[in-house]
Amino acid sequence: MELKADLNLEAPDDFYQALIEAHRDLSTDRSHAMNARLVLLLSNHIGSMKVLQEALDRARNAA
């Protein structure tokens, strides 16, 4: 499996809106904790360490 870096969301605007809504009224600490849980849930769904490492590298080195 390879990292899909091209747009692959069915409804990117809807997802963005849902993400923003999920953070509504959360403190900064709770928002960060939610992001961490989301990353872990999606990482578990992906499952491939190779793909996850590539995603980590790309995210860290993004301008």
C-alpha cells in the first residue's frame, strides 16, 4: 500500500466542515487531545507502518 497524496475525499468540503464542527467549543487542550485521538484512530485504520511513516515525513517536512 502507498500513501495517497492526491485528493481522495468524497466530499472534502463536508469533511472540513465536520472537522471544524467537532472542535467547536473545545478548549485548546481538549482540541489537541481530540486531534491526537483522531490521528490514532485513522492510523489504526490505515495499519501500514510504511504508509504511516511516509505520512509523518510529509507532514513534518511540509512548508
